[in-house]
Amino acid sequence: MATTEHHEQSYKLEIVYRPAENEPEERIEAAFVTYLRFANFGREPIRATDIAHANPLRIEVEGIRALDISLAGTCRDVSQISVGKPDLGDTHARADVTFDFLDFEDGGIVRVLTAGWRPDAKIRLVGDIIGMRAGIARTDERPRRGKLWERSASPRLPSARWWLSPPSWSCSTRWTAPGPTLG
């Protein structure tokens, strides 16, 4: 909710954040929405059982107050991608990311709502995937199949890679918002 005063007077603009869980509303100075897109651009599917229990996949926000972390869309519903309830703090937040499997180009878009922005703030996907010692690959360009393999010096690369970027591309199938499907 935003309010203003008449144009002949000084403007007054307020941003009101209303949490969904019956918490009191709060006036904030600024609100920013950041989208984090992830996808499997590897040669092999990534299965839920490939995620290390000691370091599960999650979205982490550091250096800025997150108001919400949620799933904005998926490439295919059959992957069953979900973002867990976020653990929100003043300067750190996290939310677990789970799925059944991700085939080539399967992925999701995560929406992160923050109260303000700082250039040193970090919003990232972290965690360990079994067989991916090099970790999660990050890029701002959509790689072609196999392109990420060519950039690595190691011949023992894992069979699957992740890609993160702003939401400026679409996968070969339709991205859908989470929720019930009407038939």
C-alpha cells in the first residue's frame, strides 16, 4: 500500500508491508524484488537423492533484510520444485529449495523481496550436489548444451551443472507459475 498527499503540498509516499501470517503491518523505506533463475544445463538429470543432506540446496540472502523468498515459476510441474518457508532475519535469510528431479533445461525462478538494497548484499543459491565437486556454476548468459564443459580445465567434471541468472530467457518449454493446474 502506498499513500500520497495532494500535489500542491509536499508529497508523502509510504510503503506498507503486510506479512501473510497475520503479523502487524510495517512501514518500510524501500522494497526491491530480485529474481534468481536456476536450471540444469548438464548432460544428466539431477535427482533429489543427489543433494547432500549435510549441505542442502537453499537460497541465502546476506547483508540486507529479506521480507519474503518464494517460488515465482517453474519450467515443468512434473519436477515438483518447491521453496520452503523462509527463515528471515535482519541481515540474513534462507529458504530450502527441493525438487524430485531436474532434466536438461528444467529449473525454476525464485522471487526475493527485500526491504531496500545494498551493493554488497548477496542473494545466491548454495548447497552441494553429489558428483559436482566444482559446485554450482553461475553466469549471466544462457549457455548452450555442453558450453559450460568447454570452459573448465578439469576432464573429471560432474555430469550435471546449474546455471543462475536474471530472468531474461525462457526454457524450451513453457514456464508456469506454481499452483493448481486447471484441466
